[in-house]
Amino acid sequence: MNLPILAVTSGEPTGIGPDVCLGLAEHDLPCRPVILADKHLLAERAAQLGKNVRLRDYAPDNRAEAGTLEVLHIPLAAPCQAGRLNAANAPYVLQLLDTAYEGIVRGEFAAMVTAPLHKGIINEATGVFFSGHTEYLAEKSGTDRVVMMLAGGGLRVALVTTHLPLKDVAAAVSFDAVCETARILHRDLRGKFKIAAPRILVAGLNPHAGEGGHLGHEENDVIIPALDKLRGEGLDVRGPYPADTLFQPFMLKDADAVLAMYHDQGLPVLKYASFGRGVNITLGLPFVRTSVDHGTALDLAGTGRADGGSLVTAVQTALEMVG
């Protein structure tokens, strides 16, 4: 049986990425998850965790037996210890992503699933601004705009802006940004999630969605005109709604997704509802990419307390999207 091959990048080597990747060996998944990592790091972390995980070098035409993890070996740049960041390994983390992307382009991998990385250490090591997987993969693939969407707990929440300081958000919520984000969300809900007529609820930017212009002008000047334009194109977009009342069951029961204006407007609600079982999805890319809904959790690395549920969900979601 030809199972889809998924590239699973193990992320920051001193965080819980290697731990949760090892946990995939405990699940009978209808795919071949190939872990991109230093195989010696995985073996050492498995020993530290007391896990008896069989590792085998990945060979495209030779599937490993059940209970064995296939590993595409990429050597660390420097030794690492669980919980202790080492900037020397920042290029290693980026190489994991580059290798996964190259395999996607070749058609070898059906999708990319990513464990968490540490943005700060990459910025510190490279001297080049790095804001996250989403933006890096967009630039790598030459994609003008991508959309971050998290799913879990019965919710899907997409973002107009992603990793920006709060002081920069209002300027980034432009007419074009709202329109383009909504179009990508609508298109991928149809194409990748097989929702024939997506219904999208849109949050305002300001408290009370601007209170008719008394608490901010972005709703009147930007968001409402953008939604009018989108409705003219046939998209079912509703709002803008005050974010503090939008996430209520009676509001969400007929919605397929919520479009929030910024990171900490929409994601706290979703993560409250699904943390540890949520999945981060990058829409708009010419390939499927999913990720965990948590960070590197350096304090949990190597302790056995990391929950791998989000990575399993990310793999399952990627399979649904490519299926």
C-alpha cells in the first residue's frame, strides 16, 4: 500500500520537538511520517525519556515496519542539551525546513508538519529578522500572502496579521490585507477542507467593533468597505463583530471560520478551547503545511511531561488536507 509520506521537522533541538516526534512511534497512522532530525539526538533523547523507539534511516522506496520511526538524518551543528538553547544550532533548524521544502518541491513529500522552533535564537544567531515558520515558508515558496489559521475545539481562527508588535497592528490592517486574507481563507476552506460555501465571521479591530467610529475608525474606513467588496464577489463574510462577544456558541454555530485581525485577538480563545490538541495551518501556500499549537517548552524537554497530542493532530490534519 502506497501511503503518503509526510516530512515532520523536529524543530528546536533543545526543546520538546524531538520528544513529541518520538511519540509518533506510538501511533498507528495511515501515512509515513519521516522525522527530519539528527538521528543521534533522537536516540539520545529517547534514552533520556526511557522510550524504546526503533529508528531507521529514511529510504523513499523502503517503508519501515510498524512501530519504527523513519529518520532523515540532518546533523546538528553543535552538541545540544535538553532545555539549554545553543545559537550555533540555528542554521540546523533552518536546514530542517529547507530540506522538507525541497522534498515537497520534488514531489517526494505530500505535506510538511512542523514541530516548534525558537524564533529568538534564530534571530540572535543569524542577525536576520525571522518572525516564524509562516513567513519563512511564504518567502521560500515565493508566495505573496499566506494566512495563519489555527483549528481545534470545534473552531477555526484565521488572522489578518500575525507576528507583529501590537503598536504596528492597526497600520497593517489595510483594505487589501483584509480582502486578500479573506479570499485565501475562503479558497482553502473550499479546496482543502471541502466546504462548499464557507461562512466566515469577521472580528472588528477595536473594542465594540469601533462603536460606530467613537472607539476607532478602522471598522468604518477599512473593514466594512472590505467586507462589502468581498460580499460583492460572492463570499459569505459577516461582521465586523465585537471580538469580546463573537466567540459565543450561538454566534459560532453556523460559522466555518472566524477571521480575527491580530494574533492575540483570536488565538487565546482557540487555545483555551483546544490547547494540546490544536493545529496551526498555513493557508495560501502551494503545499500543505501544518504545525503544533505550542512552543518549544524548554522546561519540559527531556522530562517526559511533554504532551504530543498536538503533533498527532497536525499529522492527521495534514492527511485530511492532502486526501
